[in-house]
Amino acid sequence: MTRQLVLGLEVVQPDGTVINALRSLRKDNAGYDWKQFYIGTEGTLGIITAAFLRLLPRAKHVVTSLLAVADSAAALRLLKLMQDELGDTINAFELISDFSFGII
């Protein structure tokens, strides 16, 4: 989710170099999407000092579903179908194995 919401970053690298790419473009074809390298590294590749984030309006309705599928391949097909039909309105999609349900 975070990766989809970060549009641009300013990062200070370990050698002190400041990379400023605070772009507000949702899709930027101007080269590598290097910001993905910095997201989630907990400061090992550089310290994020500024971020340009995509904000979404609060959802008017919330729907939660629990569905059973035959296997992980079916779950991935279901996710693709939901993304095709619902787009960015999906907040989460989790796969819980039958083993995990068995230990509850």
C-alpha cells in the first residue's frame, strides 16, 4: 500500500548526497522508479527526509468480505479480477491458508 501512495521522495544517502525527486506525478516514465528501493529499507539505503504522498478521500462505504478459494493461484486470479473491476478502491487483500485457520 505504501508503495502506491508515495509519489516522490527526498533522500539523504550515507555519503551525504541529497537526492531530490519530490515529483507529484502518479506515473513517471522519466527513468528508473528508484524511490521503491528506499521504501521499506528502514534507513539502510538512505534516510527519507521528505515525501510527496498521494492522499485519497475517506471512503463513503466500507465492505469486508471473507471468501474461500481452492488455492493461491485462484486467490491471485480473484485479486486481478477485483483490481480490474474496482481499481484503487481496494484497501487490502489477504490470503490466509487453511493451515492458519486450523490453528485458531
